[in-house]
Amino acid sequence: MYPTGALIVNLRPNIFVPAKHLTVCIKPAPGSSGANVYLEKTGALRLLVPDGERGPRRVRCFGLDQGSLFVEASPQQDISRRTTGFQYELVHRRSGSDLLLLSAPCSPCSDTEVLLAVCTSDFVVRGSIQDVTNEPEQQESAIHLNVSRLYRQKSKVFQPDPEGVGRWRGHIKTLLKCGVRPGHGDFLFTGQMHFGEAWLGCAPRFTDFQRMYWDAKQKGLNPCEIGTE
């Protein structure tokens, strides 16, 4: 693609899964420039990431059955080298066009959503919010947690706290517009890993989680077991 040209990128899982059940999400690399990234199907192009896009590196998602990626170099006035790059994930079918809006909802989860999140999330912890760092350029907030109980984590998001026995520290991300602030009390934090970062999912107060968990257990509706002490 230097200095001109185009290529088609076909993304496929390493195991057989029908394309209609999968969503592709891409995130531009920092400083990516020199090409436009389109979604292509049967010759029709839809612009996903324009060359030189400014602002936060927004995630774009589309169904795997909607087409392939078409990466086309932009006309340049010189022959200086430019690099276009992006990360991608293949995930089970989701609705909507922005993965972050789905993985970091601003509105509270329902009881059913919380109980399902406990069973299916990449991380589940009990803890409190120690601090919140806002990142306006990325339209994100980093929530720094003081964790008292670690139920599950697929990546080492939370590390042992050297100043507290049996406690962990780490941070997770959410959208800036959610307006998360430090506060008192314990919460149950759940969420998913996306592009190497932990993103907030459901986060009820722990006392509310205890109530909904035991209500569901008495009715035999809990999708999985978890300690509520």
C-alpha cells in the first residue's frame, strides 16, 4: 500500500462458527494514517474509519456476514511513509454499532442482567471505588478499585495490594458520559475484556446484589452459584 494500493482483509475464527453468529469489532491503532478502512460486500463500500480521523479511537462493530474489510491508501502529496493499523476482535453476535456502549452501559442493569453477568463476565469482584480518572480525549474514565474479594478474572487486571493482606487493586474503564464518581460502600463489579482492557458491565451495590441473588435462589432461578458473604 506504499504509496498507493488497496487490500481486502477477510477475518475468520479459528473454529467453525456460522458467520451470522459473529460480530467483528475494530479499533484504530494510535497514530494510524494513510488509508481509509471500509466495509465491503459485493463491490459496495461503507466507510468505517476515515484516514487521519481525530479524536478518540472509537470502536466500530459489524456482523461478520456483512462483508470484509477493504483498506485503501489515500492519495498523498509526498512519498513519506504512513502506517495504517488496527486491532480486531471476533465476538458473539451483538446489536448496535459501538462495542463500548454495549460493554459499559450507563443505565443500571436489571436483576436478571446482573445475575447473568455474574456467571458470564470476564471479571467479577467485590470492592469500592478509590478514585476516578477522566480521559476527555478518549471519552473514557478509569475507575480505580480497592477489591476485597476476587471471584473471577481472566486477565491479571487486579493485583495483590502490598499494603493490605487479602486485598487487590486495579482499574477498569467506562464511558466518560456515564459520570462515575468516587463514593462510599461496596459494589459488585462485573465486566468484559476488550482490546486488552477491562470494561465495566453491571455494578450494583453489594447489598442489592445479595438481595437479588437470594430472591432468585429461593425461586430456583439462579444461573450459577457464587458466594455472597
